Amino acid sequence: MENEDNIPIPKRSFLGLRKHTTIPHYHGHIVRRLFVLAGLIMLVGLPFFASVVTGGVLMAISGILVLGLYAGLTTPKHTWIMWGDVVLSVLGSFTFEVIAISLYNRHGSMETYFVFNQALALVFFLALYFSVKTFRAM
């Protein structure tokens, strides 16, 4: 699709983001937004759940910084960054789902911290899907 000046208009993809016009199956923009979303959820929730955070507050802050780092580094130019996106997505999805399941077994689904961890597990799972899809295409 082109506009009146014959300039290609990028297609829209998941979450309303523009797809990369020259690299098919590149979804790094989506992964970047999902990492930023996860980092923001963690930043907002940390003051409320600081006393119950598994691994401690310093580990949580380190995780938030790593998410921000990888969100900023995500690019189609370097395959190692895409590999890091996959690894980070797996670690995040696994960690937050394990915490959510253990909270559910102890307290049930009405626990606010359970919902917080389940939401983060879902965000990381989506990031895993799109990062693997990108990595596979590269």
C-alpha cells in the first residue's frame, strides 16, 4: 500500500504497531513494548508488594533495569539481542507463573499479589511468543 507520493505505508500489526517493512516476521517493536509494559507494572507494583517480593527488592529493581536495557537494545541488526529477548521472556514467564501458582495454592485467586504476578506472566508469555517468532525468522 502506498500514499499519493508513492511512499510505502507500513502495515499495522499486533498492538497497533507498524511492522518492519524490509524484514519479514520482525516483531521486535512488540517485544520492546511488552518489556516496557512489564517494567512499568513492576515499578508501579513494587512499593505495594515490597514486603512479599520473592528474591527481595534489589532483585526486583535489577530485573526492571534489565527489562529496560533489553527494551532499548532490541533491534533487527543483532541476533544476540533477539536471543537475549527470548531468554529474558522465558525467565520472566517462568518466574512469575511459578510465583502465581504458589500464591494461588496458598491463598486462592482473590489475592492481589496473585493477580499482579499472573498479569506479568501473561505479558512475558506474549513477549516470548513474539521474540521466538522474530528469532526464528532471523
